[in-house]
Amino acid sequence: MNSERNFYEEKQDNPYSCYYGTGAPRRQRGHGGWLVFFTILLILVTAGALFTKRYDIRLDSADGALSLQVLRKETAGVPEEPASEELLPTAEPEAETVPAEQEEMPAAFLGTGAELEISGRRPTQTEEIPLEDGELTLQQIYQKMIPSVVSIVSTTGTGTASGTGIIMTENGYLITNEHVVDGAVSIQVLLRDESRYTASLVGSDTISDLAVLKIEASGLTAAEFGNSDEVQVGDTVVAIGDPLGIELRGTMTDGIISAINRDVTTNGRTMTLLQTNAQLNNGNSGGPLINIYGQVIGINTMKMGSYYSSSVEGIGFAIPIATAKPIVDELIEQGYVTGRPAIGIQGDSVPGYAQAYYHFPNGVYVSYVYPGSDAEAKGLAEGDIITEIDGTAVSSMDDLNAVKNQHVAGETVNLTVYRGGQYYSVDIVLMDQNEAF
């Protein structure tokens, strides 16, 4: 009895005790168990945090089954120790694959460290592209031809004109375009070595647009001339000249033969020319068009943009050497080309105001008739208006010359002439233009 009372009294004295029946107090025993539980839980949480910091854990679905993947995380700047074999099972390394682009690439482009050598030396074109016998690289063409190309400056009564020329002989005969020296009172020639000469005009031909000059020099490097009759569309060519003047002299451009036997009509004459896409500009006139062997096959004469539209590019023309040679030879021999036809008149287009005020027809107003010409003998006179030639209506000297130049001296053309309100038909025998002028 006393023992029970004492026990009860002790329980009252301990505010944390609780009575559940006989035996030791449960509150004290349970308190120790919870402490152990929380300690273990704290350890597990801490370990999980560390594990999560070092690894990503995610579910992956493959072939319809879920699997747990443990991936090691990268820590910037801190090398990580490899994961344990339990977390990261060892896998066989996979063979590296070559991207499709490299699989299709020819083996010659892949090379090895021993084959790929950087020496600082630029490979020549001969090393890159095999050349046929006698063919030259672009660099070799330029080195061969540049000593034979000259700059030409013509002084006229109204200013100066510049162009390019080709050294034809060692003793100073040069070829250029007629329009480069047309009306010149002084012609200066600048050689590649900067030496200057005053040139004399040996002869010129308006219809072919060719002229021959002569300078008093010797030991010059004459150009080599090729056969333009063998040229084919697609052949590689280069042009050398002074585009836009002597400030850019010695400029080389390259291209191909775009067309052969191209008929081009300009300034009342029709010329059969080589067409090229090698860039030509004002100042290139009279310069060489050169083949892959370093031979002159044409004399650059015009670009399409000069006569049609300034926006047209890559359409240039050159006089074939086969066409130029007999004309040049004749110019050297006698100073002119025989057989060039002339009507024997000078004239100009009838102005629009005269057509409106005087009721003149459209045509060519005759301003001068050459003495001794058949035109004079047939009665043509100043003030007459030529409206047709061989049945073709004309409104300018260019129109008149375009038809006239289809003939040669000695042939006959028919003119329709307006005079005093009446039209007349007259046949004129063409004269040699050198006799007329």
C-alpha cells in the first residue's frame, strides 16, 4: 500500500510522466526512440542533398519501360571524382561517326597532317590546274603582253581623248582604233617604262575603226598575233588597257569569248566582231584581246553600254585580227584603204523645226557636194534632201552610210531626193572615199 502511494506521489512530482498501468513509465522510454528516429532522418536528408548536388536523377522511358538514370553533374571549375560503379555502370564506348558531309567529301580534300603543309608560298596556277602545251597562266599572259601595250593621249581642238595601243613592230609601228585619234592635232604615246613619244598618224580607216601610228623608237617588244579564225565560244581571253584613262593604265580583265561573227552597227557602219564578257571601258579602245597562249586575237573597239545603256555590263566587242590584218597592212603601205565607198556629199539630219515650218520631209540635208564626184555630175546640190537610198528611208548620215557601206567604190546606188516640193530619183556611182576627202 505504501509502495503504490509512493509511486503515485512520484508521478505527481514528475510533470512529464503519464500512467498507463503497471510497469515503468512509457513517456521516458518513448522519448528516447523519437530522438534516434530524428537523428537517422537528419542523416538521410543530408546525404540526399549531397547526392542530388552531385548527380541528376531522372526517369527515362525506353522501349516502354521506366528506368532510373543517375547522371553525374558538372561543377564549373571543380573537378569531380568519378561516380561509383554502383551508380554509373560501366558501358562499352561507342564508335565515333563521321558527319554525312565528311563521308561524301573526297579523300583528297581530307588529307593528313603530313600532307597538309603551310609554307607561306602561294601555289601557282600551273600547280592547281594542269595546262595544255603552250597555254599560259593569267600571270604569265600579263608578263608577256604588258611590255607591248601602250597608252595613247590625243589632243583635239576641243580637248583630249585617251585610249590604248598595241606595239606591232620593234621599230615603232602601233595599232589602235580610229576613233581614239580622230581629229587629233597631237598624239602622245606612253610606254610601259614611262618613256614618252610623239606619234605620227600613218593612216586610218573609219569603217573598220582602225588606225596605225608610228613613233621613232627601236628595240620595242612587239606583240605576238594569233589566228582569230580558230577562236571558239567559251575560249578564255583577257583584255589589257587603260580603262577610264592613263590613271588605271595596264589594267587586265579576264573572261571568255561570248560570241563570234557578231554584226554590230554603229555610226553608220556595220562591223563583224568578237563578243566577250571581259570588262571593257572607255580607254580600253585600241587595246589587245588576248588568248590563253598570250597572242593578240582581237583589238578592243567598243562596249555595248557605250551605245545603248550605261547599265549594260559584260558585253564588249573586239575586231578580229583576221579582219584587221589586211586593213593594217594597207594603211602602212598607202595610208588608206582602197575601195571604201563614198557618195561624195556632206550632210546632216533635217531639224524638226524645219520640218514643221518649211514642211520639209524627214531625211538628210545636203550641205556640200564634192567636186568631181558622180553626185555633182548628176546634179545633186546644196539644199537637196535625200529621203531614201536603195528604197530604204533615211533620217541621218548614219542611216545613209549604213546602206552605202554595203557596197564598194564603183557600184551604183539609187537615191530619192526632195527638192522644191518634188521628189526625184537619181542613180549615183560611188567613188573611193580617199578621192572624195
